[in-house]
Amino acid sequence: MAAYLQITMTVDAADRAAGAKVYSDYKQEFLDTIPGAVSKELLVRDEDVQVLHGFETAEQAQAYLSSELFTTKVVPGLKPLFKADPDIRVYSVA
């Protein structure tokens, strides 16, 4: 893996099961259809939830944000759960 896409979301504890369902519903499709996708992990803390996506390149991580999967399935499934705008970051592995 040469890059990570980290999406941090503020979601009420009562809504986390619904958020986890969106994660699990699209995890395999993400791994099977998104160019350069290597991994996808759900990280849960008291204050927020993160999804850490692994990619072969930073460009592929950035491209996922405008993919059909992300814009027409993932975002609409999660958006009603957000308490604030998500923090989205792309990291390159040094």
C-alpha cells in the first residue's frame, strides 16, 4: 500500500450500527471494483468513527471520492447520520 484515504465522521452512538451497515454493505464492492483498492477498515472511537481505505496510489485514493460507488451509494447512505461534515484526508506512505 502506498496511500490511505481516511474519512472521519461524527456520528451519534445510536446511529453507529446504521453506519457500520453501510460500511459492510459496500466493503466487498469497494475492494472488487475500485481501481487500486487494497483494504478498508472501520475504526470506532467514543468521539468519532473512521474508515481507513488502503490504495496503491494517492491518485487512486483521490479518484475514489468522485467514483459512482462513493457518490451514489456510500455518501447517500451515510449523510443522514452525520453530526458534522466529515474530515477527509489522503496520505501517501513515506
